[in-house]
Amino acid sequence: MVFRCLLSRSASSSLLVASETTAKMQRALYSSACCILSNAQRRQQTCCPKARYSTQPSHQVFEPLTKGRPVFRIHKPIHIIREPRDFYNEILQGIKAAKHRICLSSLYLGSEETELVACLDKALARNPSLRVHILLDCLRGTRTDKPGKSSALLLAPLVAKHGVERIRVSMYHTPALSGLSKRLWPQRYNETFGLQHIKLYMFDNQTIISGANLSRDYFTNRQDRYMKISDRALTDYFAQLVDTIGGFSFELKSADSDSGRYGLQMVGGFPDPSRDPQAFIRQANAAMAELLYSSEVKHALEDKISSSDTLVIPTVQMSQLGISQDESHMNEFFQLTSDYAQQHGCRNLMASAYFNFSDLHKKNVLASKSRWDLLVASPEANGFYTAKGISKYIPDMYSLIEYQFLKAARKRSRGDILIEEYLRDGWTFHGKGVWSYLDHKLPQLTMIGSPNYGYRSVYCDLEAQITLISGSEGSNNKALQRGLHQEALYLLSNSKMVDEDILKQRIRGSPLWLHALKPFILKKM
């Protein structure tokens, strides 16, 4: 079993201790009948109890998740992308091959991504019927780096050349930053109030959903997750989502092609969120509510679910706009897996770039009857590891939060909650999502998208993810389950388990004032 631990199928409870995961061991995981433990602490744990296997199909277990939400049946094979460079190549290939539409939603576009912008330029010049829509965050997208460059400055010449009728650049601005605060908070720090965080990349009828942004490190050595789905209805839905958000965002206007200067203008009659946040929230909420309701009605599951169906359930979270669809969805998922585990046993893996899970996630994991492995970045794989000033202590803060969480788990006698840290030389970790194993062999469900499952994901930022439920029959479903399992194994092969002793030693030299910053870090990072 994945997570370096397999539920024993035998009556005995013997333990086998193994060193680093090898390719041979990974193949053996499918048939291994013992728990593979990764360090001395786990040797002392009792072995996993004998599983009480159920023949209940995954669709039946997770059917409540399909109620009140749009659901899409996927008929073509789903492609799991593993490496950042492959993700980048898929983006470039998607731009080159697109005939009708390109829709890109990201936190920002790296100011160094001239090749990607040139690829868009050529695609627009080559194909007069092509339309491009790019959605970015306004605060992050206008933030200038040391050379004085930004996403907006990079894209302004493209808008000037091809016109807003062919390339539309929308920049969402949070209503939480307005008035005096808008004027006082400097760049970078003002982004803690809320961001457009949705990562969707669409080319005609294909969607790549990810947690990765469009910048150089995400294309080279910043590990994330990426999944390509070919389905027109799903892509139409996500394009409508981006179009709706773009409708209450600033639109990038370029003064002329030579200067590269730009302006920002609210369109569609929406108020400026930085000047009239309450009116903005009311109108944005109405626009989103209309989209979600119409999509729920249009894409409701009316026919009986087949055992060969692959289902995708998209959910969004926009608490600042009064939309909490994903929060409700996650709560229901935690309850379903806990109830199932009480009768049959169940294991889950949840990954995040940062160990900064919200109370929603921490409380549900601690209360769950399921076994949970949590995969996060090690300090060395944290994006703040090489930061200067106060930011360099952020990895220590995450270690402190890990330590306190593990202490809380052990107080509840939860020895089946484990933490793995991603550690790969020269790499950072930005992966996020959930893998749910009902039969302890292959995952029947995964969640993938932009949420880091932290306070910000629930209460501050615009987020979107999908819940993918695999059927129990059909070659596509079997291949999908194996692919998801191998994806999890691949991430875990570059990780190491940590316990309270390791974390306590790590945070021992941290400054005392770090504890005082914990509430800020929990809510802002």
C-alpha cells in the first residue's frame, strides 16, 4: 500500500522494516501483505488491523458528493502529467494547437516568460478566429520585480497589437483591500488580503487543472500536480467560470504598443472593489450564484451512474464573495470517508505546499476514523527557505505548527496520522490534493486544483478544484487508478517521514517571537 504502509491481509500482524523506496519495492506494494515502516518510531507502532473489505462501489460511497453540484462524465482517458517541464511543454503545445479558444487562469504570469507570450502572439497572428482570455490576480499581476517588470507590463504589448476583442486580460482585485488600507499596504504584503488563486489552462476542449502558476520555477524545479482532461462540457464550464470572474475584474488596457504602458478599467458596470467593496461583493456574489445554479441544473446527474463512469465534480471557494461551495464539499467528503472507515477501513493522503491546514481540515482529520498521511514541503523544499528578513523564519513556523499538530494527534491516540516531508535536492514543493483509497490498493478518488487547504484557501482567495471519482470497471478507470497511485508513490519517493522528536529538535533554536507570529502566519501565508 501507498504511504509506506499497507493494511495486512493476513491474520498475523508482523512488521517489515524497509529503507528507501525502490522501483522494485513500488511494484511489490501492490501485493505486499505487511506494513512497510520508514523509521524506528513506526517499528514501535502496532501493525495496521486486518482490513474489512467491502464490495461497495466507490460511486455508491461518494454519491452524496454529486448532489447539488455540477457533475461531468468523462469518456476519454485522463492524462496525469508528472514533471514541471512536461507541464510547460503541454502549455506551449496547447497554445500552438488551439483553433478557437485559449483560456488561462493563474495567480500571475512570470515576467520572464517571453517565450510563452511569443507563442501566444504567433498563435493569434496565425489564426484570425482564435480568442484568448487570461485571468490573473491584480495585486500579484501588477507587482513589479527588481528589473521593474510585471505580468501586466509583459502582456500590455500583446493587447495593444491584437486588440481587446481578440485577447482579453482580466485582473481580479480582492474587495478586502480598500480605502486607506489600499494606500498604506505596500506591494507583496498587500497580497495577504486575498488573491485570485485559480489555476486552469484551457485549449479548445481540453483543460489542464493544476496548482502551478505560469512562471519559470513552476516549469523547472517546483513540483506540483497537473492533470489534462479532454471534455468539451467540462472545459465550457471552466471557461464560463473564468469569464464570469473576468466580468467583475479589472481589464488590462494598453495605451500604445511602443510604450508598453497599461491601464486598468472595470467593465460591465461593476463597482471598483477598492472603492466600494460592499456593492462589489453583492454584484459579484449574484453573478457567481447565477453561474453555479445554472451549471448545477444543466449538469445534474439524471441517469443512473454506471460502474464504468468516470465522474468529475468541480467546486469553487470564494468566501469573500459569499461562496463556500468547496468548504461544504470538503466537509461532506471527510464525513463520508470517516463513516466508511468505521465499517471497512480507509486510507487517505492529503498534500499541501505548506503545513498550514485550516481548522476545517485539521479538526476533520483528527476526528476521522480514516487513516491519514499528510505530505508537505520540508523546510528545504519550502519556497521561503532562501528568503531574507522575517520571511526566512516561515519554514520554522510551519515546523512548529507540524509539531503542535502531531502532539494533538498523539494525545488522541492517533498513531495512524503521519506526516511526510518532500525533500529533493534543488527542488521546492507546491503539490496539493487528496488521494482516497477505499480498498487499500488503488485510489478511487482524487482531488486536484488550486487550494492549499489552509486558512487562505477557505476564507481569503478564489479557489477551484475538481473531485475525480473513478468507476470500478473499464480500462480507462483501471489505468486512471494505477496512474494516480503511481503519482502518489512518485511524490512519496522523494519524501521522508518526520515525528515529534525530529520537529522538536528542528524548532529548538527558533526565536521566541516566532510563536507570537503564529496567528498571522496561519491566516496570511
